[in-house]
Amino acid sequence: MKEIVIVGAGKIGGTIANLLANTGDYRVTVVDRAQAQLEALDVSPLVVTRCIEIAEEGALEKILAGKFAVLSAAPFHLTTRIAQAAASSGVHYLDLTEDVASTRIVKQLSATAKTAFIPQCGLAPGFISIVANDLAKRFDTLESVRMRVGALPQYPSNALNYNLTWSTDGVINEYCEPCEAIVDGELTEVPPLEEREEFSLDGVTYEAFNTSGGLGTLCETLLGKVRTLNYRTIRYPGHAAIMKALLNDLGLRDRRDVFKDILENALPSTMQDVVVIFVTVSGRKKGRLLQETYANKVYSGHIGNVLYSGIQITTASAICAVLDMLANGDLPQQGFLKQEDIALDAFLANRFGKAYAQTETAGRLVA
């Protein structure tokens, strides 16, 4: 039985804890700085909880001693602290961060680590990179890789057409930070909330626009191999315009704590969501210009007797699948591992990766 520490007692952290503990193959401890957050967790009685101040020197390291791995489900600003503790404790490290700067530090730490460091193990970045790279490898030469993901309410009922489905800090960060992209073969940064496009999938109209972090390490991997690479977040039409007004015109990008308070007190969360995943790759095979697309929707649903949102299912299942593959010896046991280094077939064959199983053929797209 592998001993695992999960940092962060939010909805995703709790979901990860339940998925792992219920297998009987993992002994799980969840740590958080807030006792109230730990007490609110709806987790298996097999899960142990510990309240510690993560930023306090040596506190996390003490808990990590002798463990197999630490999984970060904490806000992105704690990523580097947790990774440092993993490195000094000699345990494997996995996280869900979309923050580009944090991932660069994680990579630096991995250079001298004796264990595996696997950041960005969620949905986007994460599973989306595994899919994109699997499609890209089918071409002789690449023209474009376009990745689109959104976690949306099934029944939008406000002007933003949005409900809080995951980390508020993460949403704000991806709406405010510059976005990596490859444009005309060159690595560049593009502004968030820009380059809006509209499309229809299975009869539903969506918009998509630049957000930060969703590409993970793909820019580094595909630089020099592709002409166009970009990532955009999917929302219902009208969302981007209101967010631009709030963040840019009203200056809330510089008052993120205020903006977080507004969102969390104005937008209800929902369990009735849908995760839309859409990846299109074009390139040449035997001289012919061709395109391949992956489209999938994952809805909220029950795992056992517990109802989970779509974003909980996709995010938690992804990091659990990567951990499971690591524990089974199917992934390198040392150094920095990119998501795109993980084979899609192996991921989907994993007991947790099966959460992404497609029940229908790819959806119909109308640009």
C-alpha cells in the first residue's frame, strides 16, 4: 500500500482522496492550513486529515517523511513550497497547477531530485496535452495544434453564463496572466481574454478566448515542429466581454482579492456542469494536408454513491491516473515528466483514466 499526502482540502483534493482511498491500494493523508476546511471534507473514513501551516519551515517535510508521493491540490501560489518540500523529503511530486512561472521552478527542482516531478496533471494543462500530442504524432509534419477546454454549467442563469466549478484563484490567474503560444513558428506571448472565436458543437454555441497555462509544456515540446499552437478556454457567448470590462476597465486585475470576493459571493457553485474538450490538429501525411479532431464531453455523475461535478471527475481522475501509472512502474521514477510524454492509450486504459471514455463519436463542429 502506497502512502500518499494530498495538500489542499478543497473539492478537488477531497475527490482525489476518495478516489485513491476507495481502491484499497493507497493510504491517504489530506493536509490543509484550515481546520474548518478539513472538517468540511466529505471523505472516506479511511482518509486521515492533518492541520498544518504549510508555509512553516519543516512542517510539511515532517509529514512527507517516508511517504511515496505528495499531490498538490492547493492554490497555485503554494506550488513551489510544496515542490521544495517534496525534493528535500525524497518523495514523488505531482500537481494540478496551470501557473507557468511555478512550473518553471518545479522543473528546476527536478534537475537534482531523486524522484519523479510531474506537474500539470489535471485537465488543462494535463489530459489535453496528452490528447494533443497523441494526435500530433500521427502526422509527418504539423501545421496547427488548437486546444479548447471549458468547464461550464449545464444550465447557465446569469449574465456571465457561468458558475464557479473549480478554484477561483485559478480562474482569475488564467484570465490575467500572459498566454504562451506559437505563432508563425515562433514562441510568443499573447494577451488573455483576446482572440475570441465562436463555434457550435452538438447544436450548442460557445465562445473561446486566450487564457494562460493551458498549453503546459507543449510550447517547448513542439517549438520548431508546428506553425500554430494555441490554447483557449471555452465559455458561453458574452462571458469574455464582461470579464474584460471587470478586469481591464474597472481595474480588478490589480485587485484580485477584491475580485475573488465578488465572484465567490455572487456566483453560486454547481454540481450540474459539463466539461467540453476539443482538440484539432492539422498537418501533412504522405504529402496530403489533413486534419484530425478529438471532441468529448464529460458530465457530472456518481462514482459509487457520491455525486461529483464534471470538473471534479476529470481533474481528480487525471492526477490519480498519472499517480497510478507511476506507482505501477509505467512511468519514469526520476526527473521531470511532461504530460505529453504519457501515452494516451495507456492513460485511457488506467482504471482512473477510464473516466474520460467517450460514449459517442466526436461531436459535430460548426465554425
